[in-house]
Amino acid sequence: MYDTLLLKKYHGLGNDYLVLDPNKNRIQLQERHIIRLCRRNIGVGADGILYGPLFRDEKIYVQIFNPDGSEAERSGNGVRIFAKYLLDEGYVKKERFTLHTKAGAAVIDFLNEDGSRMRVNMGKAQFAGGVLKGNYSEDEIVNEPLLFHGRLYNATCVSMGNPNCVIMMEEVNAKKAKELGPYVENASYFPNRINMQLCHVIDRNHVEAEIYERGAGYTLASGTGACAAATAAYRLGLCDGEVHVKMPGGELLVEIAEDMTVYLTGDVENIGTFLLAENFFA
């Protein structure tokens, strides 16, 4: 147990998270702590905080926080990163285990000895508008014209435990994602905000995506974002059930079963350990 704050940092394709283990630190995590830790100029810098492990009813839980202090239901990269942390610290010792998030359970299979590559059962993709907790429609939102920043875009909304809005385009780039992202995230259709993926289909097994995340902004990669982009393309008949999703940070493999259960495969890497100054939160 440490009086000062000890954190570990990992990334999945450039999507970086800080792991704050309450079993090894004395801290009552507050919104201001999360915001300061994630700030890249005055803090450690990260796309989010993974808080855990938390143990309830013989199950392992993790809480996922965005850089603005809001709590996320799920993160594909975050789940894989936290699984790697649990293996590194000896909390889990099996090749397969179940991790619980706010959105439910995720079954994780380690694919190599050091746990840096894994396959995650992300649950079933859902397209009904109601699962997005928005006020636009209780029906499915699939290739529907929605107005963002004064222009109509054909959008497909999909829940991967968290809400996502996928827009198909002939060309995607970071500039467009950064420009459009804030308008999609905060659109009146989605009072709880939403993640945005700009997606370009390359062929039946490959897409490229640019991602703007709710509460985090533009990011180099996203696990749930990759799943959303792939399942939207699959639902629209543009891709087969095995899709390689290319993002600026790298590539993830998304596999989609007939019942819309989604499996995500990718790598994570340990960056290092950080011991914060005693007066960091003073």
C-alpha cells in the first residue's frame, strides 16, 4: 500500500490508459483527480483511467473513466489493457477469464504467454435506437440521414455496450474527424452524448476508421469503435464477418457471428510505472 499514488500505463494501438489500483493506493478517486491525471501537459497524460480491480460476489470489476471525468460503460482497448495488468500483477493466472464492466461481462482469452495479445468477446452489437438512451427513435438507426453541423450524413447507430454513431465515407482523415466529432458527440439526438466513427470500406474484409470519442476527443484507436465500424459495415452488407479495422494507431481484428456477437483481437503494451509527487493533488 502506497501513501503516494502509483500508476501503471499501457496502450493499445496508441490508445493509452492509466491503471489505478485501489488495492495498492490510498485514494478516494474524484473527478478532479481523473481530469488532472489525464492532462498531457500538467499530468501523466492518458485517454482514460482504469480503476480496479474491484471484487464483488467473486467477480472482477473495473471502472473506466474518460479524461473529462465521466464514466464509460465499456472500452475495447481498456478491457484488454486491464486484462494485461491483471495478468502482470498476478490477479489472474488462467488463459481465459471474465472481466465485468458497467456494460456487463467480457470474456477474455490470452493468445500468448505474456498476455500482450488477446481475444475478447465483446457481446452482441445492438442497433435499436432505444439502447442508445437517446430521444431520436426507439427503432433501429441504420443508414438514416441525420443532421450534423448543417449537413445530412447517413448514420448507423450501434451499441457495443456504449453508444456509437458510424458514418460511411469515401475518404476518412483525422482533420474531418476532429471537425465533425464534437457536433456528432453533442448532437441533440443523443442527450447522453455518443462516440463517432468515420468509416471507409476498402474491401469485404478491410475498413479504415477515424474516431472521435465521447469525453475524450480524437483518438488514435478504439476497440469498441473498431467493433462499431465493422458491425455497421457488416449490417449494411459492405463487409463479411471477419473485418480488419485500420486506424491511425494500428489494426484490430473484428469477428462478427451470425447472432451479432462480436469478438475483438489485438495487442497491448506496457509503457511504464509512475509514482506521483505527494502534493500532486494539493
